[in-house]
Amino acid sequence: MTNLRALLLAVIATMIHGASASQEMISACQRISGKLASVSFDECAELELKPSGHHSVDGFPLLIKEYPPLEPRKPKGRVLLVGGTHGDELSSISIVFKWMHTLEKHHSGLFHWRINPLMNPDGALQPVHSRTNANLVDLNRNFTTPESHLGAPLAYWYSKAYKNVRRYPGPYPLSEPETTWLYQEIKSFKPDVIISVHAPYSLVDYDAPNRSNAPRRIGNLRRNLMGTYPGSLGNYAGIHLGIPVITLELPHAGIMPTKKQISWLWTDLVRWLIRNV
């Protein structure tokens, strides 16, 4: 009797948690589609994104969509794709939604994907979107690096970035829930490649111990290696951990590429992964 009662309580808890998660996703898709003209509510809801269990500073769920291995094929590798690190780069969010819908139709198990389309919801979804999160921290300067214990990100911000408020690295590495989530995601998922989508510099950047495999071109974006900065994802994952990080800088932060360009970017990206992972 005790075991039956425990089982019933577990089932009820699962149902409540499922209903709560579903409501959280409906609310998230309402806010995303309300902000992004290029992502409708149905387009968001149909993907059935899952809450990661982590939230932004203001409590917005950090969402995950997984395209797992498909039997009997063994995937060539694990790919982590992230959009919307900077909240004012709206095209970097929208294009990830478009690519997820491509995977909905064509996921073959060639790669194991985990995708977060919106890492910085607080910056993106407010009435006046901003690069930084709700704590006014640039999430792409808030990662840990071997130099972090020396205060490298803050020192760089004072001396090289001239205290530019758009690039404030935070009081210490991983001070923000969004970067803490991605740090833990990298640790648990162990990606073979990380793809981070940004805008508006119209280029392909690449961070890894060996840059000889850097893509020469992805779609209409050509290679332009920009170097790494203390606290950046490229510095942390690409240089410190040795996980190749491809940064795609779309041409415009507020204007989406054409359907043809979106498809071209995706095709070239997958082609590079096939050859290099």
C-alpha cells in the first residue's frame, strides 16, 4: 500500500510538473513571438522547446531543443548551437528558429544537436532591447578563463574597452545565471563543436587551439578571425577547453537574411561539420 501511494504521488507530481512546464513554454512563446516579427507563436510552439531548468536574471526559462542520436546510426559528433547571446542582435535568435524547423524535417542522426535559440531573453524581450542582460552584464565577457582569478576580464574592460557599458564583464566570472547555465551545459553535453550566432559584422570567426580548420566561408559570410577577449565564449571554450567555436556574425542585427541566404548558411555549416567533426 505504501508503494502504491508513493507511485500515485509520483505520477501526480509528474503531471503537475508537465502542466507547469507546458504553461511556461506557452508563456515563453507568447513573449518571443510578441517581440520577433519573424517568429510566430505557432512556429515557436510547434518546436516543443523544453525548459532547461535554468532561468535568466528576470526568471525567463532558458530553453533547449534536442535532436538526439537516431538508431542505428552513430552520430559523427555533438553540436551545441546558441543564439541571442546579445539581446540587441535579434536576427541571431530568429535564424536559429528557422534552422530548428529545418532539423524538424531533416534530422537524420548525423549529428547530436542541443540548441538554445535565446541565451539572453532579458536583453532581447524588453521593450527597448539591449546587448547586456538584466544585470547590465555582457554575457560574452562573463565566462571563466585561466586568467580569471587575476581579474583579467575586468582589467581588460578598464584598460582596453575604456569601461564601455555595453561590454561590462560583470563583477566576477560566471556571476550571471545565463553564463552559469551555458558553462554547465558545455560541461555535461561535452560538445565537439559550439556554434554561436551573432550580428552585425558579416563574417565567420573561429576559436580553437588550431585555427587551420577555420571555415573560409559559410554562406555569404567570409572568414575574418577577430581574436579572443578575456571572458568570451571563444576564449573559454575555444582556447581554454579546446572545443572549436564557430561564431557566425550575420550582416544585420535587426534584418533577417533572405530564405535563400538562411538555407545557404545552413548547408555550408553542415558541410563544414561533416568534413571537420
